[in-house]
Amino acid sequence: MSPKIGAFFPTRDMPSDPHQIREWTLAAEEIGFDYIEVSDHVLGADREKHENFDGPYDVDDCFHETFCTLSFMAAITTRVGLVSGVLILPQRQTALVAKQAAQLDVLSDGRLRLGIGVGWNPVEYEALGENWKTRGQKQNEQVQLMNNLWTQKTVNFSGRFDTVLNAGINPLPKQRPIPIWFGGQADAALKRAATYGSGWIPLGNPGTNSANALDKLNKFLSDEGRDPKTFGIEAWIRFGDGSPEGWMSTAKKWLTLGADHLTFYTSGQGAGHTDQQIEEMRRFYEVCKSL
């Protein structure tokens, strides 16, 4: 079976211009990509003011808001799937994310896949009023609550982080529940993915670390009585791999490891302005559609 092929929205390179966002989005659908993926950060830290900050992104990096951008994309497309990659779930209110995701699923006619992670930036958590130290535990509970909110008219839920008493969201999503894919390679993230997820987004490269993480994931899936063959694996192939030959080599390595989704990651990779981004997307798609 041929892998699904995705285009990662180049948020760090995309200006605040709805016309260019529209141009890129329509091009991705026209080229034939199976899905579009939009990343997430609410805030960027000022490196000059945070002495110990060493994250990959900061206040100078542009991150278009995930749900707003995906909703815009839903309105101008008809076929292409819509993915968050990855939404930093524990720094958000659970019921609000469930409501936003449900509405996006309705507006897109069931095209949403929710990729989630726990993030790496404590500055962002602090600003949003959430606890950095309990993010993994909170995500574990959040997924359970969201699945309840997406499938039940009225929910009763009492947890460590959230309480919902005789309440529900309306409208419910078209997909019940919306598929959740987990990002990251920590053991705890892999265990949550195996327990609650529909797929895994490694975020890294197809080397030893990813192979070892996949072995752990498969064991966790078996422990849950789940068939690894029915569990999705989405690999990111970076523009910075250098050339169509490099992309092909990386894609083949991921396919050998079991990936069934291949995402072309160009954000912040030096792929150029919007027209150039689209041209590189065409090249990538041509390479991958023959796999």
C-alpha cells in the first residue's frame, strides 16, 4: 500500500499575508497531497531576556495560530486532510480544545487529525498559566476527557486536572472520536500513544533512536492488545536533507521502519519564499508518489 504524503505548512517562512497562505494551501491540494500539517506555538521567548533559554525557536520565529490557520484552510479546500503537528495540548484548557477541534472537524467535513505533544518551552507554559512539571500527566487525562466529549452528549468526568459535571459540547464532531496522534519519543509519550492514540509522529530522523523508540512502541501496543500494523506512523522528511535523492533515501529508510505517512517539512529549512516552497513541494510529491 502506498504511503500517504503530506505537506508541512512553512509557518516560520510564511508572511502575515492571507493571499500567500491561500496560494500555498490550494497548491498543496492541487498537487495531490493527502494532508496539510500545521505546527503550534503560542508564544516565543526573547533569548536576550531569558538567560538559560536554549530552545530551537524564539520570539523572532513566526508561528501562525494552529486552529485559526487550519480553519482557514478548511474553508478554501475540499479534499486534503488537515493535521495539527503537533498541538501542545497540556498548556491549553481541555474542554476548549475539544470544542475547537470538534468545530474544525465539522467545518472540514471530517478531515481533521489531531497531532498532540507536551512541548519543550517552560516560558510558554508559564505565560499560559499552566504547570510545566505536570504536562505529561495532564496530557494523559486530557485525551480521555476529549474522547468522552467527542462521543457523548453529556459528560461526567472528575480528574486531577479537569472536572466536567453533566455537560457536553454541541455540535459534536463528524468523527467520533477525532483521531489523535502523539508526537515525541519519550517512553511516557509512546505509552500514551499505544493506549489512546491512532498513530505516532516521531519528529526525529530514521536513525537508531527512532528505531529503538519504534520497538518500544510496538511492545506497548502488544501489551494493549493492539496490532502495530493498524497503527499509523508519520515521518517528517526535511527539505534540508538536500535533494530529491536525499529525500528518497530518507523516505525509504522510514518505510523500512514501518512509516505509512511521509510529511515534507520545509518550515525554517531555507526553502525560500512561497513560490519556491510550492515548487519544492511538487518535486517532493513526484519523488514520493513512485514509492
